[in-house]
Amino acid sequence: MSEEKIRHLEFIQSCIARMGQNSFQMKGWALTVVTALLALFAASIGENCNGNSWFVLIGIPPTLIFWCFDSYYLQQERKFRGVYNDVAGLTDESKRIDIKTFEMPLQKYSKGDYSFFNVAWSRTVWPLYLPIIVALATLGFLIKCQML
């Protein structure tokens, strides 16, 4: 393997690592924001056992936003992995995209596993965000209806 190809692969690998780190941070921030809002709700509970349900419901939009950001970063990571596999020659010859030295044509990786929808509903993303959203919506609804 040529020195240029090795450096190209190292550059792609650093992008993959950065996207993975960004995705991990989105998960951490989502949990931090939701936990902080639930702590504010718990602190708002008074003598009549009613807390401010807005602290619970307001956690839904940030969770959706973090889900989108996380999915975006994982989508970019998958695209960079596709580029890496093509540059390294790990992809089937029939499916391989011709890539010039130090080129990163992410726009060529858009369908199938590289689509935003497939990433957002992958087994590493939705099991974190969807239960949080459902739990917050259910808890907020129960509090609003004074069932809790």
C-alpha cells in the first residue's frame, strides 16, 4: 500500500473517530438535560404533591433534537466508513466507488445503510431516545391529568 493511501486512510479514520465521539456526546447531553429537568420537576413538588409538569414536558423537544443530531453524526460516520472501505479495497468490486487520493465523496453514500432514516431507527439509536420521549410524554400527561 502506498504512503499516500495510508495517510488517506488515517485521515478518514480520524473523521470516523470524531463522528463517533460526537454521537456519544449527544447521548450524554440528552441524558443530562432530561435528568436536570426531572430534578427540577422533583424540586417543584410542594405540600399538595403537585409538581410543575412543564419541567417534564419541556424535555421532549431537546430529546428529539439530540436524536436528530446523534443520527446525523452516526450517518456521517457510516459514510466515512463507506469511504474507508472503498479506499482500503474492502468493498465488493461491483459495489466499490472509485475514489481519488484524499477525496471524500460523502454525497455518493446516501442510500440504504447511509440514509438518515435508517440511522435514526437503527438498534443503537432509537432504543435510547424513543423510550425517553414516551416516558416523558406519559409522565407529563399523567401529571397534567392529576392521575399521579
